Amino acid sequence: MTDDAIYAPPADPVEILHEDSQLVVVNKPSGLLSVPGKGAHLADCLLTRVQAIFPQALVVHRLDRDTSGVMVFALTPHAQRHLGLQFEKRQVKKVYVARLWGRLEPKRGEVDLPLIVDWPNRPRQKVCHETGRPALTEWQVLRHEGDTTRVRLRPRTGRSHQLRVHMQALGHPILGDPFYAKGPARDFPRLMLHSEELRLRHPEGGIGMRFRVAAPF
């Protein structure tokens, strides 16, 4: 079964965290595409829902369909360029919360493993030391919850599926991950990955801004 065969996005209204003349920040629900996929059945996405409120909204970055949390859209071409460069130059600080299978030890660490698309199984990604692009994730254990672990993740690069593959590489896949978790680790109602916080500079004036929303799990 392909990943889009059972696309049934939630009907929740757009939750706006912040809006001004240059940007709008929203809380993306799990199960909703950030941008349209290929085909009419994948047309419903966060971008089109935001554009129903702000017709001028422009894409700056994306979150995986099953990831929830803070996401920013530009409201002017200038803001799109400005914010896009911040992401490209890794000036945007991103913090995620996830629940992992097993008891991760020690209390903190990092994963430095290069990633590349796994072409026969795309959109899956894989670790490849020969042709992969550099990818670095810092992790911190928040607490153990039975046989699972709640962690805070800080990606220092922005590779596709980076957090998901890196946690799998540690032997502790993210709960509910349809691509990288197996057996009981996969048997959860959603991917337990949430974009908790974004820190960026405002496109007008460069003032530092922080947007945060707590994980719903």
C-alpha cells in the first residue's frame, strides 16, 4: 500500500499562532500534507487551507504529513526570500518533541549520519556514508515512560525524514512511524513527532521571534 492510498486528513480548522503583515505561523495537525501532493486526492493541504484565509501565503518550509507543530508561511515575496535564506543558512532554530520505542540512554547525545533517498523505496530515506548528505541531530532525554522515551530533538541540518531515520539508527524509532518503525513500535494512532518551537528573525527589522506550541501527546 502506498503512503497516499489512505490519505484522510483531519478536518480541524487552521490554528493560527501569530500573524502580521509579513508572515503567519500556524500549528499544523498530524495527518495533513504541508503542500499538495500529486493527484486531486492529495490536493487538500495546509498551504491551501492557509491560503483560504491569507490568499497571498507562500511556502517557506515543510513538515512531513504525519508530523504536527509549528510552521511558518510568508505573506510577501520579500518575506519568503528572507525566511528561505534563514532556513538555507541554518539560522532558524528548530526544536522537536518525540516519543521513541525503548529506553534511550544516556541522557543526551547526537547522531551524525549522512542521508540520501532510498530510491526503490522512496520517499523513504537511508543512511549512506558514500553518497549521503551530512545530517546532524542533537537529542536529549526528557523522561522514560514505561518502555518508551520522550526526547527533545534539535536538528542542525534539514534533511528529509532526518529525525525519523536518525532515531531508527539509534535503535529507537519514533512511535507510530509507518516507514521506520516495526511491530509494536508502529502500533500507535499517529507519528509521535511534533515541531515544538521555531526561532527566526522577522523579515522586517530582523527582530528575533520565538513560536512554540506544546506537543499533543
